[in-house]
Amino acid sequence: MAQVGRTILDEMIALRRDLHAHPELGFEEFRTSSIIAEALAAEGIAVTTGIGRTGVVGTLKRGASGRAIMLRADMDALAMPETAEDRPWRSTQSGKMHACGHDGHTAMLLGAAQHLSRNGRFNGTAHFVFQPAEEGRGGAQAMVDDGFFARFPVDRAFGLHNMPGLAVDEMAVVNGPQLASSDRFQVTFCGKGTHGAKPHLGRDPVAAAGQFLAAVHTIVARELDPLEPGVVSICAMEAGDFAALNVIPDSARLGGTARAYSTSARDKIEASLQRLGEGIAASMGMTSAFEYRRGMPSVTNDPAATLGAYQAAVSALGDHKVRAEFPPSTAGDDFAIFSEQVPSCYAWLGNGPAGADAMHHNTKYDFNDGAMATGIAFWTTLVERELPVGS
């Protein structure tokens, strides 16, 4: 593994634990952003703050090359409680915790920036991008809307996320889809309320909702290509009143999430949901209202950028520690907003055993500090290989 100074490692582990103890939600990362900006400036790295509201970009240039890359880390925490009581750095903020490892992502990228400022040998420009609000609040889009690519033009973008189930000295760098698109939908059946004992006098939207709930699972099973992954889940239902259990309501509403890796599957799922809702409503003599809100597109790794990241990981860790095959996740990440603009690669970094409390968004989750050296070594090696001296 590429060597990173013990001082930097110790400082970044301490910082990671401090950030874990002081989690901030999306677009509220004022303390976190301030710490990052001060640390970058102390290394002589040019700092831009306030892009995407609370985002920070550190820019380090060496040599005369016009080539530039960006390395991205997310900073925000989740609105959920931390239930682990045996760690001194547990969250001090009620109802907030770093349950996805963004504290570790931030510390690793900052450690890489420090190492490269002090010891890096490269020719070109590295932009260290500390993104706010990855957890569903649109931080990447906010940075792009603030003119990120006009102000910081780059040839390639790279992202990194911890992954329980891989050892802390392992990585997976895989071509193709890595994370799914993430969309939301609602279907409302508009019937005619009546007495529960006289259903023939009305049009029962609850019965329509039940049919829709059963039929929706045929979309992936019977409408998508069997080799094309997709997920459709109903996650909320609303109808009637438990204080009036003899009343059939006027309407029933269902909502959920849809995930896919390709645009064609995403389009098929949306069209099928609408068709099913309208068809069931029509067959039962009522109307329906359909709403489909597209969220994050899928994260799909570019072949050339992936090859570069894979070779950097092998150089930093050794070929026996880097996987070229690893299953994609049906979770989403708004790194996709960056990867739509430039060739990109999103890599996985081991976070140790995937036990019951070790998975992302678990109230007992914690970033594994043993992965810190691996992540920093990868980032520093990637910069030096993507921006080689003599190019």
C-alpha cells in the first residue's frame, strides 16, 4: 500500500470521530465546512466556499498541464438517532447521526489533500470537492446549479463510498452501473364514499388500491427483461379512518419508490405504473391521479475512468486487494449528477464485516477507522496516476 504519514492518519481519525460526534444534516454543514476550509487553507490549497450553499472546493495545481480531475466526498449526516452507547465519539446531536460514513469520506479526502500538498508529485489540477446534502436533499445539483463545472472544469470525476462486506484494505472498482436511479411515485384512486354496509351505492377506492398493490409486483416480474434489474416497492398507503370503520372513503392513496439501472427500464416502470393505475380505476368505474417524480439518475461508471481508478487502486493496494467484479447497489447517490456531465468512476472501499449493526443507515453503524489509510492511499495514488509528471 502507498504510504501515508502516521501524523496525517492520526489527525484524520481524530477528525473523523469529531465529525461523527457533531453530525450536521444536508445544507446545514456549517461547522463541517468551516473545519474543512480552514484545514485546506492551512496547507496552501486554494479554497472556495459556499458553492451549493455549504459546499467546499479545494484546488491544488502543480505544473503546467491543463488537465484537471475532481475527487468528491459527501459531508452530511442522517436524521436518525444513534443507539450505540459504547463509543466515546457517539453523536451529541439528538436525532442526527453519521450512519452512512460520510464523516469517514470527508476525513479521507482531506487527508489525501494534505498528503498531496506536502508530498504529491503530479502535473495538473486536482479539485477536492466536499459536497453537502447527498442524503436526498440535492447537494450535487445545488453545486452544479451554482456553476461548478464552469468554475472548475474537469476531465474526469471520481467518487468513493465505504462498503461493509469488504475488508478495510480492499476495494472494488467496477465498470458499468453501480447505483440505481431513485424515483418516487403516488397513485390516488378517486371513488365514491358510502356506508360500509352498502358498498353497491359507491365506488370503493380501497378495493382498487388492493388490486393495484397486488398488480404492481408484476411490473418487474413480467414487463422488464429478466436480465434487466428493477425494483418497485409500495412504501405508504392512506385511506379511510379507523374512527369510522363503517365508512368507505372517497379516495385511497399509495406511494413508493422505483429503482433501475438503465433509462429504458426506468421509462418502462413509470409507464407501467401509470397504465396499471388508470386501468384498475377504469375497470372499477372511478378515476385515478398519477404522479411520478424522478430523483437521482443511476451511477454508471465510464470504462476509461474506471480503468484509471482500477489501476490506481492496484498500484496503491496490490492486485489481490482490488476486485473488478462486485454487485451494484439498488441505493442511490447524487454523484450521478456529476457523472452525467463528465466521464466518472465511483469506487467501493471496504468497511469491514457486514454484521447486523454494520450496514448503512443503521442506528449502530460506524465508519471503520481501519479503512482510513486505504482510502487516503487510493486518492493520492489516483491523482498522481491521472495527472502524471511529464504529461
